[in-house]
Amino acid sequence: MDGNGRWAKKRFLPRFFGHKAGADSLVRLIKVCQQRGVEYLTVFAFSSENWKRPEDEVSGLMGLVLVSVAKYLARLAGDNVRIVIVGDRDTVPERLRQAWADAEGRTRANTGLTLTVAFNYGGRWDVVQACRKLVREGLAPEQVDEAALARSMAMAHAPDPDLFIRTGGEMRISNFLLWQSAYAEFVFTDCLWPDFGPAELDAALAAYARRERRFGDVAPAQASRIAR
């Protein structure tokens, strides 16, 4: 969800207002995804590299998470959205961990769209933590395969993404879902995240629908049966 800061700068506002507009945009987009039949939506809210940002911006982001949970949790829970948080929780404030636990607990039984929020997350961190988990479980080297790693990933609760969208004009994935996005289709858009709405989502879905998914060495006829 890139471009919040630039969105605010264009309006001569502090960057925090861009992040707030981005949070509002996310809630609107969740509803649109539900209407389009999307079952899993995963968003990159805060990377493990974002700690390098100015202290006041990081502090504002932490506060925004708490405000957003308080503001939107009841609505999302009532809309049958299941919330899952992935990322390294050891280095975030306790109040955030409590808010996340509350959000996950209140929506655990929901059966609609699964919203995964990646916070203090990095794709490399995810691979490392999965390997460490397997070591703690005592797996022998010959038992470590792709299936074992996949089961230990932070995203094990969700299927691998079909479509990966990056807003804001950047042409990179920035350490997001490195393992899971091996066969995802990519759409890069110049649209800044707070302006990303139904029309932009539909354009991305239309671009995805035009792709022929081959899944590496899988024949096209097989791929058409596999694609969700």
C-alpha cells in the first residue's frame, strides 16, 4: 500500500495524514473485495525496514493502528471478516500486541474474507523464522522440504497469492511475500494508495484475467484447471 506520504505531500499535509487516508482507503477496499468475491486479502502495513523512518512517523503509525482497530474492528467483525496479523511481534509495543490479539480473537470464527495484515513483517524474516521453527521441532535435514517450510510460514493459513498489486509507481516487491509470490501475477500502478478504489481494483483484476498462468513447467491446459 505505497504512496501515503507522497499523497499527503501533494496536499501540503504531514505524512501522518497520508497514512490515515491510507487506512480509510483499506477499509473501503475490503468491502469492494467482498463484493468481488475475493476470499483472501493480504496487505503490507509496516515492514521490518520501516523502523528506519523518522521517529515521529513511526510513533504516529503505531498510534494509527490502535485508533483504526478501535474505529473499524466492530464493523469488520460484523461484516464477517476474519483478521489475522503476521510479523515479528516481539519488537512491537505491548499495547499493539494486545490490540491485535483482540482483533484476531473477535473475528476468529468469521467465515468471510480473510484479511491478513503484515506488520513488522519481511519476506526474509518469514523464511528464517520458518527454518528456526523446523529446527526447534527436531526435523532431520532430509525431512526439510518445500511442504514443511510452507507449513511453518507466517502465511500458512492462506493460499499463495494469485495477484500481487503494488501502488505508488514503484517496480519492486520490497521483501513482501518472497516465498508465497513465486507464481503470483504482478500489477504495478502509479496510483497512490489513498486514491486506490474500485476502478483501480477492477483494472487490476481485469489485467489478471487476461494472463495465461503457467505455474513454471505446468502445461497451459493443466494451469487452466489449477488457477483459482
